[in-house]
Amino acid sequence: MSDNFAVSSQSNKNLIITKDGKTYEKPSIPISVAAFIAANTAGSVVYGGINKLGSKPFESVLKNIDNIDMDVFKRAADEAFNSSGLSKKGVTVVDGVFENYNIVRDSINEALLSWKNKIPFLRNIKDQQVIEQTRSVLEGKNAFYVKHNKQILINKDKLGIALFHEMGHALNYNKAGLGNILIKMKSPFSLLIPIAVLTALCKRKKADGEESQGVFDKTTTFIKNNCGKLAFLGMLPSVLEEGLASIKGAKLAKNFLSAENLKTLNKFNSKTWLTYLSLAVGSGLCAVTASKVRDFIAHPKEINSEN
């Protein structure tokens, strides 16, 4: 009798009985695992594709960067920095030339998460990131505002046009207002992305008429049903802060650039901003794709009463 009860109990765990009396069988563990793998793969492909598409405008700018008179923007940016009041806030500009290699490298190294140093393989990954990001600054392919030491890292000869945007970041970090609020929102909101994607991958689809049970089930069901929106929301403060940095940078540049050069600056910043927007869109579509692929492969199957 105990054996029959155990079999019956196990069988009931695999069944869903909805409020309208219908019975469904839950997807098996092997099918759920296969669905997880397929969904993760599909989501990653979509995320990568969207990001690649979104980065193309900026890549085209870098390819044609030699057509921009960088000396004009470098001189204007230096004048704008002197009038911005940022130096009074302790902000400095480190020119990303070979002579400053160690300064740029150490600044980037300190900016990355220090706890990674305690785990050997993560430390190796971090060290590689430092090398790559340092190289990108020296080659004029990227620029950074490092908040912990208030340094703008940029090769002014090769990417002086980007200094206005980085000054915009510095203003967001060092002055009260919307920019500072968005910065404080970045970290907590970014947690929504892994939560939304993992829930989309792991949470099974509810059967028609199946009700959520308990706080955890209700919460994860809500996340599952809104995973795309939540993943996009996780990137929204970063996207908005990037846009605001460009707006503030352009405001600084207005008094030091001709109308034509200001137009070039705004075009440059707009194409750069699209890379961040693509990250947000990619995150949202990644979560939605993962959820739909998982549900397609592993979903509750109705058991006909006639059987």
C-alpha cells in the first residue's frame, strides 16, 4: 500500500489540475533541460545579432574618423573643459598616449571589480580586459570617464571629438540632478536583466486556467510574462544617462564649435548612442526569445479525460 501511495504521490506532482477541471502533464526533466539549452542558444544569437546591428553606425564612424579634423575638436574641448568647472570638482583629463600607458592601465584596472582578483580565472579575465581597454584608449577607439579617481581617459589627437561626451559623464557624476539620479539607478536596475533572462529560461509556461500558488510563484510568473520589458528596463538608466552625457557635452561645445562642427559632433554622439540602445533592445528581445523557445519545446500537455 505504501508503494502505491508513493507512485500516486509522484504521479500527482507531474500533473496540473486547473480551476476548470482540465488536467495537464508537466514537461519532463530531460525535455526541460533541452528546452533550457535551446532557449539559451536562441536568446544569445538574437542578443548578439541585435548588438552587431546596433554597433554598425559607430563602426562606420570609426572607419571614417580620419575625415574629421580632430585638432578643431581637441582645441574646442580643451577650452570647454576649462570653462566647465570640472577641474574644481577634481576632474582631470589623461591623454591616452604611449607615455601615459601605465596611468591609463592602472586607472582602468582600479575601476574594474577588485573582488575578481581573489579568484584566479576571473583575475586572468580581468587582466585581459584591462589590456584590451587600455589598448582601445591608446588607439583612439574608445574613451572612458573613471569615477573612482575622476579621470577622463582619452587619446585627444585620435578621438578628441569624444571628449565632450566624457565631460558630460563627469558632469553627471559630479553634479546633482537627473544625471546623478540615473547613475545611482544603474546598478540596481541592471539586476533586472539576469533575473528576467534566467526566469525566462527556467520558468515553465502556465497551462490555460492554471493559477499561481504563493508569493514566489506569482512573482516569477509576473517576471516570466513581462521578461522582455523588464530586461529592457534594466538597461534604461544606462541608455538615458549616455544620452544625457551627450546632450551636456554638446551644450558645452556650443560656444566653442562652429554650427557645422557642432552638427558633426551631434551626429557622432547619436551613432555612438545607438550602440547602447541596441544593448537594451537586445536584452529585451533575448529574454522574449528565450521564453518563447522554452515554452515551445517544454510546455504542459493536456491529458484528455477520455484516455
